[in-house]
Amino acid sequence: MSWGTELWDQFDNLEKHTQWGIDVLEKYIKFVKERTEIELSYAKQLRNLSKKYQPKKNSKEEEEYKYTSCKAFLSTLNEMNDYAGQHEVISENMTSQITVDLARFVQELKQERKSNFHDGRKAQQHMETCWKHLESSKRRFERDCKEADRAQQYFEKMDADINVTKADVEKARQQAQIRHQMAEDSKADYSSSLQKFNQEQHEYYHTHIPSIFQKIQEMEERRIVRIGESMKTYAEVDRQVIPIIGKCLDGIVKAAEAINQKSDSQLVIEAYKSGFEPPGDIEFEDYTQPMKRTVSDNSLSNSRGDGKPELKFGGKSKGKLWPFIKKNKLSLKLGATPEDFSNLPPEQRRKKLQQKVDELNKEIQKEMDQRDAITKMKDVYLKNPQMGDPASLDHKLTEVSQNIEKLRLEAQKFEAWLAEVEGRLPARGEQARRQSGMYDGQGAPTANSCAQDRESPDGSYTEERSQENEVKVLATDFDDEFDDEEPLPAIGTCKALYTFEGQNEGTISVMEGEILYVIEEDKGDGWTRIRRNEDEEGYVPTSYVEVYLDKNAKGAKTYI
């Protein structure tokens, strides 16, 4: 099956068909290009949608994401962001593997098609030229034959006429011979032209055209194979991202399954629990008692003495039992928020103070890290004066130390308030009882009577803890914070480029070519924190090591 033999006379149709094939290929390229644009647009819309519903930083909305249902929604947003990334991958792969390659292939195909059909037209023009030359030889041979025949007839006529002179007859005879010779020459030329034309025609239909049409056929078959391969690639590009998209969907399902309604209910309790205990029973105020008084002065005085405390108690109980009425709330809203959050209920106040203490501790740690970095840099300058002047860091070191001292004083102040609140709150799990709003004023409060607090009528606290107890609580919290500290996880590895002798405190010696774990990146001070084993860790100059960070190792705790 060859176009050269089967379609030898369909030059124009083959030209139209091959042009149609290129148009189909360009149409497919346009289809894939539009698909990539749709994927990019879809990915962009998904990313914008995910970003739109992300919680804003430092806002009340961010605090709501402590609930498991909100965490699941946040995980869904993050997974949708990754889902959008896979559609971007589809677009990129289709562009690089299909659109670009096919566009280059189409240009090559057009050039090859143009060259083949140019050779075909050139062969056709040559055959037309040969045909014209053959027709010209044939017409000349026909004309010369007719002229020779007329000259022969004229000679025979002249020879038969007795009135014609011998000279005229001889002249006619010579003319007839000349015409016969011309006819013979035209015959020979025609025969040669015909033979040459037949040879050219045979080569045209059996050599040139089959060869050209075979090239065109191969070109067309390559186009068909290429478009089929592109369609397979089109499907494979989609199939490659299906596992990752499946993981994204699995992540959403896993986040949904992690929703815990009981946990969310407990978080609501922790968020809004005031720390107050429910009010006790209100005692009956007997206003009929004055009607039963006796006329005696003793009974009158006793009745008055008994009645006054009851009325006074009733007034106190109202303020004590309802410290959270709207009037008190309105008065607090109109004023500025106190620094110690004394306007909040006990449990909420404790949370706010704890949050403030944690923030201050983080700032202190940050300043201490900065101080350590400056100290290390100063030591480096002392050992290597060419690197810098150590005295230039004294001012910065003093400033950082002052900031640390200020933050520590601030933290101690809030820790004291926190200790006071934690001392006033009832012990968790203990069922403290109140005697219908009445207080036992007989015994003095001891250090262990934290659950028996005194309150003023407006609901604020009046009891003060001793400074000794506050210091004990602060010391205990501070010690517990450092006792629970765990070793930093490894975030990558590093290779020592040079030998470093760590002689100062906090540094570690390394040998050239040694492989160690990185537990803290360079924070801009020129030092990297590394670990050799569980007990050996310290800082080395960042320029002495080549760091290889591994995101997958951030959550692991591995040692050499």
C-alpha cells in the first residue's frame, strides 16, 4: 500500500489532504492550550478561595480555630491549596510535553510538506515541458510531410505537362526532394522527442512521483502517530496527579474524622468559664416580725437588734450572689481595661495573664538568644581582631541586657498576678461549698484556705496572698518550664568544610569532613547550632560548614 503507486494521479488531492492534516494538528494544539489556560484559571480561583477563608492573623477569627471543626476546615483549605497546585502541574506538563513539542513539530511538518510538493511541482513542470517539445516536433513533422506531399504532386504534374520546360521540371523535382528530406529530418526529430518523452514519463510515474508521494505518506503517518502519542501524554499528565489529588482528598477526610464534639464542648467551657460558683439559696426575710414585737423594751431592743443584721445581710447577698449582672458589665465596658485584667472573671483572667506571661517569656528568650549571639560574635572579634572591633558591640550588648531586665520585671509582675489568681481559684475537681452567701469570719484565713475566698459586694476580690507564697509559685513555674524542655529536633545535616576548635562556652569542635546534625539555622549572627550525639551539641561558624536542610526531618529526633 503506497501512495506513489495507488495515488499517482492525485497530486492535488494529496496536497489538500496533507494541509487538512496539519490543520487538525493545529486544532488539537489549540485545544490543549485552552485546557492549560482553564487549569491555570481553576487553580488560581481555588487558591483565591482558600486564601479568602484563611483566618486573619492576630484576629478573633484566628482564635476560633482551636476548635476541632474549625481545624478540620483549615485543613480542608490547606488541602485545597495543594489541590490547586496539582492543577497547575497539569497545566505546566501539558504545556511543556504537548503544546511546545507539537508546535515545533508542526513547523517542521510544514517545511517538509512544502519541500516535497515543491519537488512534485518541479517534476510536473518538467513533464509539461517535455510534452510541449514533443507536440512541437509532432506538428513540425506533420507540416513537413504535407509540404513534401504537395511538392511531390507538383513535380508529377509538371513532369506530365508537355508544355513545361525541362528546367521547370528539374526545379520542381529538386524542390520535391528538399521537402522529402525535411520531412525525414522532422520524422527523426519527432521520433527522438517521442522516445525521450516516453522515457521521462516512465521515470515520472514510476520513479519521481512514487518517491515524492512516499515521502509525503511517511510525513502524514508521522503526523498521525504524533497526535496519537500526544493524546496518550494528555491522559498520562492527568493520571500522574491522581495519587496526589487522592492524598489531598484523604487529608480532608482524615481532618473531618478528627472532629471531636466533646473536645469542642470542653473548649467552650474553658473559653467562657467565669470561675464563680452558683449562688446559694436566698433566705426568707420575715417582714412580719415587727408586728409580733412585745411592748417591753427588752423585746423591742432585741427585735431591732435581730432585724437589722437580716436586712443588712439581704443587701450584701444581692451584691455577692450576682457579681456578673449587666450593670457591672456596663460599667467595665465604659472604662479602660486594667493591666492586670481584674475586670474579667477569675478563670478568664487567669488565661489572659498566662497568655501574657508566655508572650513575655518568648520575648525574653528572643532577647537572650540575641545577647548570646552578640557575645559569641564579640568572642570571635577578640580572637580575630581583623574581623571587627569587639568594643563596637558593647553598646548593643548593654542595650539588650537592659531590655532583658525590663522584660523580666514585667514578667514577674504578671506572674505575681497569675499566682494570686491561681491561689484564689478553687482546686480542680474539688466540690467547694458555699453556705448560702454567708461567710465564716471567726477564723483567720490560712495558706491552705484558697478555696474559701472573700469577695466584696460588687464581686471583686479583697484577700491578698503573702509575698512568700507568690515567690514560691513563681519559682515552681519557672523550674517546671525548664524541666519539661525537650531537646531540639534535627532539621537537617551539615558537613564540616574546615576544622574548628570550639574553645569558648557554647561552641563545639568539629573535624574537616565530619557529618553532623543541624538543630538550629543561622539567625543572622554567623553561627549555626549543631549536634554530634545526644550529649554533644553547640555552635560553629556558619562559614565552616555546608548545610543540607531536610524538611522531612523537622519532626524527628534522631541522633548519631
